[in-house]
Amino acid sequence: MTKKPEEIALLAESGRLLASVFGMLDGISLAGKSTLEIDEIVENFIVHDLQARPASKGQYDYGFVLNSSINDEVCHGVPSSTKVLNDGDIVNFDITLEKNGYIADSSKTYLVGDVDLAARRLVHTTYEAMWKGIRAVRPGARMGDIGAAIEGHAKRNGYSVVREYCGHGIGREMHEEPQVLHFGKRGTGLPLREGMVFTIEPMLNHGGRSVRTEDDGWTVVTRDGSLSAQFEHTVAVTASGVSVLTLRPEERGMIGNTHAAFIMAPVHR
């Protein structure tokens, strides 16, 4: 379950490359593009520019390099030529990347064009909730501390936390032990140890927490049609706390910032 320092170094390199994928996406206009177009852009960048492998493609017979979840889609949205991003949408891109045999996993919710205040607030709060969970990571803490931090922040802001999907260990395989729940009770659950590597990826709904899976067998949506947002990072437990292996340049300094300023600067086009 724990990784050696040399393994964490390789995971960090995969994470650095994956962060650059989001940097590339930050620089393009999303409005008017289909999610299939974006999938193709990301695949080309990972394979040709980064000389890496999109780890999601072919995993569990999935045929794409990313999940693209729009508005009421909670997670696992399947890219399609008919799903075109429009002004006012929010969309989460969940992307994995493998380099030298090790996989990093991260996601980010983007604002497309002129997004209303309610949607912006949901995205903002979800990003804060992820960071609340990340800041709970340190040797001797417990998994329940992560979940409690996320759930508490969500509830204080009037949102629900999806319970059917969770974070996970990661390394040579995309999904390893342990499971990382985004709800829970402080002081409970698996103790955290130096060398553990896992994802933290909360999904917050504007309405109720109930979800259902669409007929495609992948796309998960809110049962009540309310908006949903998600953010994700791959993290490692260190001797002194936590290292975010997929950290993006604009996020430097976030670990020590207890107020979690909304600096993720989603694309607004």
C-alpha cells in the first residue's frame, strides 16, 4: 500500500506532466467545442507532446482518454460529437496519464462563458472542499479526517456529497487500495502512513446526493437534475504532511493557505 521514495518520484513526474495537460486546456476556448474534440486534443497532447500514455483509454473497455461531465453529469461522462459545450455550462475533465509505468489522476471543473452565480459558487465550494480534504492528510491522521473535512465544508455551504464514488490508491494501477471516502467521522478509518499515495476527488451536488447511471453504462447524473462539480488531485503522505503530485503552477502555496482562495482560475470564455 505504501510506495518507496523512487516510486513517488516517478509518480510525481507523471503528475507534473498531467498538470501541464490542464495548463494546455486553460489556454483554449471551450465554448462551441464538442467533448469528443477536446478528447482528441488531449490525446494528441499526451501522446505526441508529452510522450506519455493516456491511462484511461482501454481501461475497463473505455474508449477515450478523459471523462467529460457537463452540468448535471456527476462523473464518467463519455465524450461525444453531439455534446457541445455552450455558454453558461460547467464541465469537469477527469484525466489520467502514465509515464514510466506510473499513473497520475486529476480533474478540474471549468466554467464555460458567462456562468451564473449559483454554478460559480458550487464550483468554488467544491474546489475548497478538495483542499480541506488535502490539508487533513498527514502521518497519523485517519481517512475519516479527510472525509469529515470535505463533508463538513459541503454541508456548511448547503451542498450534498456524492457517496457512491470515492478516491483511491494509485501507482502502477489506476485503482489500488485504499478507498478514500469524501464523508466520514474524524478519528475513524484507516491510519495514514508515510508513503501512501491516493486521490482525493469530491463530487458536490447543488441538490440531493442521489445519482443514477445513464443508459450508456458510464455517465452518472444527479437524480434531481441539479448541477454537480468535482475536483481531484493525486497526493502522497510525507513525513511532515502531504505532497500534491498533480499540483498546477497556479496552486503553489495552497497547502499552507487555510482560507483556500479561489485561485484555480477556470477558463471563462
